[in-house]
Amino acid sequence: PIRAVIFDLDGVIADTAVVHHAAWRRLAVQLGVPFDEAVGERMKGVDRRGSLEILLERAPRAYSEAEKEELAARKNDYYREQIQRFGPGDLLPGAREAIEAVRRAGLKTGLASASRNAPLLLERLGIAGLFDHVVDANRIARSKPDPEIFLAAASGLGVAPEECLGVEDAAAGIAALRAAGMTAVGVGRAPALADADVLLPSVAAFDIGSFIAV
Ligand code: B16
Ligand code: MG
């Protein structure tokens, strides 16, 4: 039986996927690197440094380690400029309700975000108190699609991976959930989510009742 639901943050609970996208695009323009939907889609759920490597695949020149650090920091400044202004109104429709319904059903709630800005966002959105366990992205060594972040969330919740259901908007996240042995629910319309066990148009369509019926 499912005993816990682990939510992704960016693109599932808040519409920050577009903010990440815009920040990377701004950097790409400065570097003269081509940037399109497919590149942006591949970056979803992938950590900051991994995303930068994806962006630089098409860069006209090589970048040193120090330069890469500066570029990643620059992107993060652009991103934080935007999320400083975030508030509860930036929750995606139905997100708070979905988390609350899981709690009401007596299941545990976890958050597994690759974002180091997740604690700031949770505060801004006013939902930090809705999670039994939040995985600190700073303590994770391997980015999604590696299962590490979801396994750490399950262990923090005290629930076996097979008893967890994960909600994700990114191909890397769905792959991580499957590798963790969890039920993978994809939200969104991206063809990249085809590997999900269940695909929903958005988090508003998430009905915990359909997963716990006996
Ligand atoms: P940061 P998630 C991920 O969050 C985003 O999907 C991804 O686009 C971003 O690069 C990553 O967080 C790192 O974020 O630069 O803020 O540390 O979808 O796992 O909640
Ligand atoms: Mg996401």
C-alpha cells in the first residue's frame, strides 16, 4: 500500500520551471549559446551545475572551472531576483489542496527538490509546515535521474520506497522515481514524461483517493 507521497517542487507545486527557464535563457543570450524548448526540458529536475553543463554543450568555446562557477552563480542571481517576489499566490492551482488531501488521508508527505532555493521558496509560498520531511538538496551527492534524493526522502519519512508515490514534472524526476522503485506520477504534457506510471495534466488533477482505494 502507498503510505507516503513525495512531491517535487519546481513545476509541480510552484510555477518556477518557467523562472528557471527564463534565467537560463538570459544567460544563454549573453554567452551566444543556442537555447530552445528541448534544452530547457532536459534541464528540468537537473541540479544547477548539471543544467549548466547541458547549456554549455553548444557553447562556441570551453569554459574553465572558475568561469563555470561564476556562470552558475549569475544564473542563480537572476532566478532569485524573481522568486524574492513570490508569495502564496504563486502556488500552482490545486497544489496546496493536493498536499492537504494526502495528509487528511493519513499518509505522510515529503518534498524532494533538487533546488538549493527550495527552503526559501517553501517559506515564501507558506507551505513549509505541510511536509513531514524535506530533503536538503545540499546534502545530495547525485542529481536526478539518480534515485538518491527520493530514497533519502523515503528514509526521512520512515517509509519503504515501494510504499511511496512520487509526483514529478520532469523526465529526470520520473527516471529517478522508477530507479527508486516508487510509483511515478507525471504532471504536465511533455512527451518526455511517457515513462510515468500515471500521467496527469496538472497537480490539480491529483486525487490521492485513486491510489489508496482498497
Ligand atoms: P537551484 P525540482 C530543480 O528543482 C529544477 O527543476 C531545475 O530546473 C533546477 O536546475 C534545479 O532544481 C536546481 O535548482 O539552481 O535553485 O539549486 O524540480 O527538483 O524541484
Ligand atoms: Mg520539477
